[in-house]
Amino acid sequence: MIIYSSDKHNIITILVFTLIIIKYRWINRDWLSFILNTGKFESFGTEIRLDPARMEYLFDKSLITWIIMKRTEHWIDFNLHDIEYNDSQYLEQAMNEGIPALMKLKEQGKIRFFGIATYPIQVIREVIELHDIDTVMNHNLFTLNDTRLLSLLPLIRDKNIGLMNSAPLGSGLLTARGVASWHSAGEEEKAIVNKAVEFCIKQGTSIEKLAIQFSVSCEDIPTTLVSTANPERIKMNAEYVEDPMDNKLVEKVQEILKPIRNKDWDDFNKQDSGSPK
């Protein structure tokens, strides 16, 4: 189970975890694993502190930690989330304080793995080259319109890092519904995607199906996450994966999307996403 939390969502996350523990209290702790990818500890106030002593204290005193320890020995994976947040204002702090703090928690046996969750490919590369992290979670870097993640795969393999890809639908860009108001795609860019959407419909399929199939097609990317609040959509997504992908159709759709290929969406660097997109 993967649950994301940013400072404005922490209370909701605690409640969700409480309900899960209560509902599944009978589950054997040997195979029940919670993976919590969380962002900043400072839920109240504007100061963000990532120094090891502060993070260790907040980790030990966290209600979420108490809940998890009731059912399993340790957190499986602990990520610094959106470290490029607010135009990378806290990036240096995350690199020099946050990651060393997670290293210490791992040394103490409180977490098994740790890493980062971020969007900018240059940030991922810099962290991997400078630090021995266990996991990387990215978003919007392996989709029908963006395959920049492939350039990082050799480095990720060499470092033996667990890779989690997310946002196969491009944060709503690759959908018939379209993106949310916060997305920086302009009208011209939306028109390009709409052309691809209409093309898929004429071919008897949907761009959502093709997008998910493509994002899970690379054997070197072991995990792909997609979020939805609709149970039927979860089932549908699973069915998409089971169907064979039409490679020729993928090529035609990618040709339509070529004007926005590997485009960097700056708005991802300026706000806390708080979800797998």
C-alpha cells in the first residue's frame, strides 16, 4: 500500500492509516508492509527543518510511526517528497540534511530503504551521483510524450536503485478529460493532445489505455504507479495492462505528440503535488 503525504495532508494520512490498522488488525505482520512516501515533517508553521536530530525526533514521536510499528517492525521505504518544491528553495537542505538524516534512520534499523521522490531529471541525477540512496520515485518522465527517464536507467542500474515511475497519464494531460487548471499546458499544447485523443478514439481505443500500456512496457522500469479515486478505473487500468500494446499505434500517437515531446512542465517544480499524479 502506497500513501503519499505532504504537510497539508498529514492529518488525513494518519486517519487513513488508523482505519487500515483497525480494519486489518488480524493480518499477519510478517507479510503486511506499509510503504509511506512522505514529505515535510513540519505540519504546522512555515519553517522546514531537515536536520538529522529534528527528523529523528519527529520520526520517533510520529503517530504514523506508532501505528505502523503496531503491525510491522519498521517502515519499508521512506522518501523525501518533492525536494524541488518551490523552485528548489529547499533542495540544498534536503541534500545536506534530509538525506543524511534518512541514512541515520536506516543505520538505526528504523527504516529499510530510503530515497527521493521528485520530478526534475537533473535533480534525480545529482542526488544519485552524490548520495547512496535506495529508491527513486519520479513522475511524468516515462509517458507517451516524455521518455527522458530512459537516460537515467544506466546510472540507476549501476547504483542498484529501486525505481518507481508514476503519472503514466501525464498528470491528466494524456486523458480525454484534460489537465487540471494548475497545469501549465497552454491552449496550443492542449490542442495537440486533443488531436491525439481523437485519433485514438477513431482507432477504437483510448489515449488513457495506450498511455498506461506504454508506461508499463519497459522491462527496466519495474514499478509504475497511477492514482485514481474510482474503483472501476483501477480495474480498468489492470485490464489495460493485460491487453497487448499496439506498437504501430503508439508510434502514430507519439508522432502527433512530437511538438511537446520531452517538454519540461515548470509548474511541477513550483508546487507540492501530494499525489502520484
